[in-house]
Amino acid sequence: MTATAQKGHNQLGNLPVWDLDDLYPGKDSPEFKAGLDEARALATKFEADYKGKLVDLTRAGKLIEAIKDSETLGDLSGRIGSFAFLQYAQKSTDPDRAKFMGDTNEALTNLSTKVLFFELELNRIEDADLEAAFAKDAELARYRTWFAELRKAKSYQLDDKLEELFHDKSVTSYSAWNRLFDETLSSLEFEVDGETLNMESTLHLLSEKDEKKRESAFRALGKTLAENSRLFTHITNVLAKDKEISDRWRGYEDIADSRHMANSVEREVVDALQKAVEEAYPRLSHRYYKMKAKWFGKDKLNAWDRNAPLPTSDERTWDWDSAVSTVMEAYGKFSPKLAEVAAPFFHSGWIDAPTGDGKLSGAFAHPTVPSAHPYLMLNYLGRSRDIMTLAHELGHGVHQRLAADQGPILANTPLTLAETASVFGEMLTFRHLLNNTTDPKQRFALLSSKVEDMLNTVVRQIAFYSFERRVHTARRHGELRTEEINQIWLDVQKESLGDAIIANEGYDIFWAYIPHFIHSPFYVYAYAFGDCLVNSLYAQYEKSSEGFAERYFELLKAGGSKHHSELLKPFGLDAKDPQFWSLGLSMIEGLIDELEATAP
């Protein structure tokens, strides 16, 4: 299913839009209403069948029945929630779509309260009983890793009534603030040289070749975000306090421990990653931006120059068909099977590519549920970076399709490994473009663009993680004023970017538009984890491609059925080894070395 490209972007060709019929024909359809009614009925039956009975079922060898029924309900409710969110994502400023999503989320929260007991009660099963059940039932034993992750949360669980209260109030607590943030951001308007633009189009101008356009966009972003700073500051304060209350009641020691647990990664692994990247700032970002300033004939770069294309860069606009063929050729060269799994995204209504007023900014791959398929959202504007974004989100989509056979519970990949296929897809596409570029100047510009993407993925995301840690820590001592959050932002940016980037007036409020801080506190380190992991994986691939694709597919197919340490073992990689991070960071440093050696 395709849609004509937007006005002003006709050179992009026909951009695809979602066909959500694979989930439901429409929000007012009988099928959607029937699905919600069925979910309510299944939740009621699940509670009646299993509440207070899981210990006995385990001893009787029948626990797998409850697991399977849980997955049936999870797949149905996930399908309902996915449909509500995706139709909202296309136009979040539409009050009817917003109301539909709000009402749907409330209905799902109400029915899921009935099954809240399930994981709490599973953790009351004695270890010996569970081990005996695993030994007798191979199908149940397949969920061993999932049970192990549940067990880690055991000491942080509250009593059932408190858990129910936390769950019910999520609709009016963090979920409500998330929605307010999204709708505010989608409705903002930015005046750039007399033209009114949305957030996505304004951010896009920061990578324009024309410096005046970049500066105008930067000024517009700073002005509009500052005008709304009171709201963004309030949302940040409320959500940081909401998290602190939850963490305090549950007994988490560190402000990011709940995220680490959700990611199935140990705190010391993340601490080692953060330390390694921060120690590498001078060798990576500081060094690169000094070089870039020199290429631009400046002593220092303005903040709006950080992602500026090089004077020699290829600024052509890539139409959609060219972008698709580039990515698919790169995927196919690695493995025909990879291209085969990716192909349906382009002719089945699984991608929504055009920008649009009210459409959520950025890009994502929504896994929906194993019984359906993922949907990719882009804001495609035809630059080479947009091709990389397509490669990235397509990697997620492929990963989600391959892991779907694990079922609703085990298909969910921990966030640390969830970025593996996406970043690997980017790397394949980059190498494909580089190998097909013979002009030295274009090759240099392409290398530079890749280095910048890596710095944005590794250095910038670890800086974001550091920013969040400082904000959440400071919030524990009282509400933060806008000026205080701004200063934390500027301090972290100076540390990570170095002296070659000027923090121009207006840059201090740029923290306000980053959705990860709102939706997924402390998620951002997963990008750096994924990039360093893929750099290490790709280095192994370059050493010996024999059998690599097969091992890679096994990693993706595993979903969340195995711990990251077990999944990385066939590649000879161990995230607890300090050298693991050094290997990943050395690839970025090597590309910077190459740029320095071949600079015009």
C-alpha cells in the first residue's frame, strides 16, 4: 500500500504508508470490539482458573497450561494495544485517535489487573518444585531463562494489593505524562525563515549543507522549546519523582537498577561500558570534532555545525526506490535469507515512511505480537542518513520476525541485544555504500558521516545516560528548576563533545525534546551497548565469515530465550570482559585514524 509523497517532497517518489488491517479493519470495526470483549473474557477466566493455584499446578506437572493461556491472552491484548498505538502514531494531534488510544489503554489496564497475580505468584513457587517441574516437562523448561529473570525481581515485589494499586494508577501517572509529552511535542510549530515547520522537519534542517538554514533551525528549536520549558520541566520533575517513589517502595539501590533488570544485564556491565566510553571521549568525540572544525576552516564548530555535512559530501536526494534497493542489496550480499525475511516489509503495508503534521517524530520498529508482524515508522526525507535509518529499523523488523517463533513471552529480546540486528543492518548498508564509492572525496564524506553516526550512537547516548543519572539524582533532593536541568545538560555536553563545539545560546534547552528520557528512563545506554557489540561482531565477521551468518541467525531467532552471555559465546565475546568494550570502541577510533590520514 503506497501514498503519494508529500508536497515539496515529490522527488522522493511514492512513499509507503501503513495498512493496519492485519491487526484490525478500524477502530470502530466489529472485529476490534469483539477482540476487546474476548480479551476481557479470557482475563476473567484466567483469574478464575489459576489464581491461588500455581503452586499446586507446578507440583501436578500442569504449570505449562497456565503459561500457554497467559501467552494466548498476551498475544490478543498486545494486538489490541498495538493497533491503538499505531493509529495514534500516524496523527497524534487527532483528538479522536488520542481518545481511542486512551480508552483502549485504560481498558487493557483494567483487564490486565485480573492477571497481575500471575508473575507474583510464580515467584512464590519453591525453587526445588520448579526445578523438578523443569526436569519432567521439556516444554516448560524452555522458559527457564524467563523464570530466572522473574526470580531476580522477587525481592523487589510488593504485596498483591500494592502491586494492583501501582498497576491501576499507571493510567493516571506515568502513562498520562508520557501522552502529554507526545501530544505537546507533535503540536509544536517552529518558525524557520518565515516558514512554519513541525519538529521532524526542523531537526532535519540541522544536517542541511547551508549553514544559514542550520542556524535558523537551531534558533527556532531553542526559541520554541524555551517557550514551552515550564511544561517540559514539570513533566521531567513529575516522572523522576514518580520513578523515585516506585524505586523506594520496591527497594532498588541504584536509580537505574530497574532498567538493568528489565534489560537482563548486570549493573557492573553497564558501569564498565559507561566508564570505557567516558574515558574514550578525548580519543573519539573530542578529537573528531577538532578535525571537523579544521575541515570547515574554523577554530570551533557552532552547535548547529555538529551534524553538518562536509563541504565535499554528496547532498543528492535519494528517492524511496533507490533507498530500498540500496538496503536490500546490502542485506542480500550478507545473506540471501536476510533479504528474504526483509522483503515483505516493502510490499505489504508494513512501513509508514512520509513525514506529516501530527505524526510522531523519529523512527521505530513496533513488534506488535508474534501472531501478526512488525510495523516500521520512518520520517523519510531522502538523505543518506535516512537510508541508514531505514536499514536500522528494518534490522529491528527482521529480528522481531525471526524471534516470533519463540512465542509471546520469549520473543521479547532484552534491550541490550534488541539493538544488535538494527545496528548490524546499518553497518552492512554503510559498507555496501562505501564499497561502491570510488570518488576519494565522496568516500571521505561517507566515512565521516559513519563516524558521526557512531559518535551519536555511542558517545552521545552515554552522555544522555549520564545526564539522566544526574537529573534523577538531583531530583531526589527536591524539584529542579529549568535552569538547573539546563546546566546539567550543558555540563554533560561539554564533557562529551569537548572544546571544539560551542554551546550556543539556546542549546541549553535541547534536552527537552528527547523522548527516551520520558518514555524509557535509562534506556539510552542500550544503543551504545548495541553499537559496541556490533562493532565487535563485525570485526569477527571480517576475520572469518565462514558460518558467521548461521550463528548470527541463531542469535536473532533466540529472542529472549537465552541470556546475552550465552548468545555471545559462539562468537567468542563476553560483555563482562573489559576488552569487549575496547574492541568495539577501537573500530570507531580506527575510522577516525583513516579520516585523519586521508583528509583533503
